[in-house]
Amino acid sequence: MITVKVPLKNAEQVKNQLITKNLFNNKYKVLKKGSYLYIPVTSKQQVKETVPEAQFSSIQLPRIKQKPSIREALTKKLTHNELEQLKTAHDQIGSIAIIEVDPELSKREKQIANTLLKLNPSIKTVYKKAAAHEGKFRVQKLRYLAGERKSETEYKENNITIQLDVKTVYFSPRLGNERKRITKQVKKGEKVMVLFSGCGPYVCSIAKNSKASEVWGIEINPEASRYAFENTILNKLSNTRLFRGDVKKIVPKLKQKFDRILMPLPKTSESFLSSALTLAKKGTIIHFYSFQKQGEFKKAVNKIKKACKKAKKTSKILEIVKCGQHAPYIYRICVDFKIS
């Protein structure tokens, strides 16, 4: 083990440098002793090149106890074939975990769920995906497996808190980085519209973390809309306006123009492009989400061009961003484009 000795006044800066260069050894604990911080690193030579003033120490730091993975924890409980079929990835929304279980492992699903509860104290409830997201409310059918019998939870990201019911509201924790990406783009004084705003993660993130003048949202799911309203209160936001109903029915009544429009409904967003464009003006930036196969992202661009031509508007593609994998070789993408 290699240890760097750093004065406390410089410790945060040096630690960040080491993390950025992948030189921080996360298998050991950082130790504060006197006026110094002792930091575990992976390479003496590379540290010298990155932090020339670094002092090395012979002090031995305590090793971090690594928790076994769910696969390791189940090694002696499942057969080899069952372990091959085990899906270890899961979504955690607050204290609720949602797992996938292959049909061949249905007799083992409660055992898998209880093992996950034991390994992760922050998880209190485990549900199983029983079907894909479906219906106009995009909710997912879930089946309770283990832990507390509850479906309402509180989730935190990007300096906001979101309350929701996982059984009645669509929400993906995997889009946290995407919500942060969009929020960072919002400029001072912008008026922002979020179509299909759900329980309010985009609305709350932008309203809380940017200097937007107003953030509006439209959501058809009554439960999601109710939670969105409650979440704006929970996050102490005063610059939001929320509407419950169908985008195609509400948009014509607004007679408003926006600086930025979000369309986070990949499956059917194409059919709402005309509605979004009626809210746009010259300079408006639209974030259009779509599911597309690898190598076919231009199909989304063609949909945008076609809709703009019909609306007698011109557009400029700013960026195409991958923001998650939907299925093998199929990605959720966001096309950022500007009305020119």
C-alpha cells in the first residue's frame, strides 16, 4: 500500500487531483491525523508526476471491508446454471429496489430479494418487474417480493427531493445524469416547458438549480401530476406552473412561447413534435428524446426536419446524446436542436 501525506489545508484539492487521474486507491480508508490527511494511492511514480510536492508516508491505512456482490452471496445457494441466469443489476428509487428475474428463477425470486435486502441496508423493499412500461401513463407492473410492504418512496438527486409511488408513477433513476445535463444548459431568465413532466424531476431540477425565470410542466397521469405539485412545495419552489392533462389539448390554450422545451417521452414523442413547435420561437432549444438503433440515430433527425418543414420552421441540430440503453443495440437518445 502507498500513502500520501497532505497538509489539511491542501487535502481536498490534492484528493480531487488524485481521483481525476484515477490514482486514488478506494480499497483503503483516508485517515486524518494531527494537521495532515493520509490518502491511499495506486502508483508512486504517477503521483510524483501529478502532485510533485507530494510527501509519501509509511503509515498503514485501514482496509475497507468489501461487501460481497449478490452473485457471491448466492454462490452456495444457487446452482451453476441458476447463477448464469441471475441478473444482478437493479434500480434503486429511494429505499425501494426493482429487480428483474428470469422466468427460470421464479422459484428463487424471494431468496434473491431477501439476499439483496441483507446486502444493502438502504433498501427496505424489493419489487420485481412483472411487465414492461405500458399504457398512456407509462407505469410499470410490479410484484412485491420482500421487505416493507410499501410503494411510496423519497428519492434525492441534483439537490432536489422527489416523492413518488413506484406503482402509479413512471420514474427512472438512470436519467439523473441526463436531467443534470439539461439543467446545466439553462441560462438566466429562460422560460422552460417540460412536456410529459411526470412527478416533476426535470421541473424541480431546473427550477431549483438554474436561474430560469419560469419552469412549466404538463402531465396527463393524475397521480404523477399530484406528486409533481407536492414536490414543488417540498423543494420550496415558487417559479413553476403545472398543468394536468393531455399535451395536445393543453398546448393550444396556452398561447405562450418558450426558450427551451423538453420532450422526455422517447416512445411516442414524434407525434407531439407539432405541439412542441407551436410553443417555439426563433432561438428556442428543444430536447427531443427517441429510441433508436445504433447507427440509425439520423432517423430521429429526419423526424425533426419533417415536423419543422410542416410547421414552416427551420432548425439546426446542436447535439445527439446517448442517455441510456433501452434494449440490446437500441438506445434512448436526445437530439438537442434549435429553431433558427
